[in-house]
Amino acid sequence: MSIDNLLRISTSGAGTAINKTITITDEAILDLSFDVADGQTDEEHIIAVDVSEAKSVYIVSDQAIAMEWNDGAGTQGDMSLLAGEPVVWWSTQVTDGGNTLNPLGATDITSTFWTNASGSTANINFQVVSDASP
């Protein structure tokens, strides 16, 4: 079954308003929502991602929070999420030097670890569209 996932990007304010929709079509979607309480360190959430098959990534938290994957030390990957500012990537996204690299890196993910020192419970949305055929 084919899935269409729409990423909408827009700008407004000074200058010309721009609205763009990118359609990511593939076969599988990992769509998770969960909370991480304030004061948690390396709270594990089992999230499996075959990063070589990922077509789009969307991760957002309503609080500043740290994410590591495959171990709680961040040796295989980590990122800091700013409150309300999503991490968005799609496989055909291009920069001057070529395709933009997947923010989840090149190593498959088997588990994630979340640290929240924001002062409030963090509400997280984690979504990956991928090719399920391999």
C-alpha cells in the first residue's frame, strides 16, 4: 500500500510569501507520539528505523530535549531538539553540495534515549516514512 505524506513549508513576513508542499510517497510510516517527564535522563524508547530506507524524517518536541540513539552515551548519534522547532528531512532535499544528509545518520536505529531537563514534561512526535520492500 502506498502512503502519501505531505510536508508543508512556508515563509511569510518581509518579502514574498512562499508556500511549498513536498509529497513523500512510499510504503511504510512509523508514527509515534510519547511523553518524557521532566528530570528523566536516558529514558529508553524502543524505536527501530532502517535509516537507509528512510524517505522522510519529522521529529518535534514541545520542550527542549536531548535524543541519543542505540546507546545512552550518544556514540552512534545524538541531537538536541529546541522547543517547538521540528527536525525535518526528506531524501530528495538538495543543497549546493548535493543531497542533505539524513539527521539520523547512516547506522540503523534500534532504540532511542531521551533526556529532559526543561522543567516540564516533553511531548514528542516522531515520524519516519520509509520503503518497506527490502
